[in-house]
Amino acid sequence: MSREKRQAERIEMLGEMPGAATVAQPITIRELSRTGALVESATPLYVDSVHQFRLTLGDHALIVRGRVAHCRINELDQDRVMYAAGVDFVEMSEAAAQLIATFLESVKAERRT
């Protein structure tokens, strides 16, 4: 009886074959605008890389694509390093842009009261 569990044969790649992986990494959103955000992460984000960002806007969750404009060390101590990255939203739908704008208006309204 075969112990092979694969449904398709794997073929070894000779030499190098480039690839990339997307890994979910927790971030903290420090600043938010209609066109981008400043996020904090324990992992550096590479300048010009594009990622999907999950934003929790009150009762709504939204996934937007963003290009990293800059990244720097924000906090450094013995136990950890935290990075701050500026993100420009790209290819955002009108509905997503409107949801962000509405959320930002509600935050400003709450702070005025």
C-alpha cells in the first residue's frame, strides 16, 4: 500500500524558480486617510511592495490593496522592534473609498462632541 498522499506528481525544479508567499501579519493602524494609512508592524514592509490590508471600520470590515511608500524602525527595545510603514491605497473601488470616508467622518464627529 502506497504512503503517497499527493494527488499530483511533484517535479523537482533545477536551479532557482522565484516565488512569493502572502502571510497574514498583525498590524496596528496608527493613522488613516481616504487614500492611505500609517501602520505599525513587528515585521518590516518592503518599499514598493503591494499587500492586502484588512481594515476594521466600526461594524464593517474591508480589504484594500496598498503599496508601501516608506518603512522605518518606530520603536526599538531589548525585546522587540516595531516598524512604521506608510501605505498608499491602490486600485480601490468607489464603494471602499466611500466606506472609508464615511468612517473617517464619523470618527471626526465623535471627537467634536
